[in-house]
Amino acid sequence: MADGSCYQEALSNAQTIIGQWLDAALSLGRVIPEARGRLLFA
């Protein structure tokens, strides 16, 4: 979960966490599935 004092800061923090998660998963040899578009019920 990412938070911030405003929407832009929370979004920036979330993007940072997503990038770090991807880096860690790839370094562990995990397969990252391709994006399938927007979720309908999120």
C-alpha cells in the first residue's frame, strides 16, 4: 500500500513500489505476466 499527503504523492509512491516489486521479481527469476488491460471490477 502506498500513501501520501496528496493524490499525486500517493500515485508516485505506488509507481515506485511497483517498479521495486518488478525488479525484485525479475531478479528472483519470476515470470511477469503481460498486462491484459484494465480491470472491470477494480
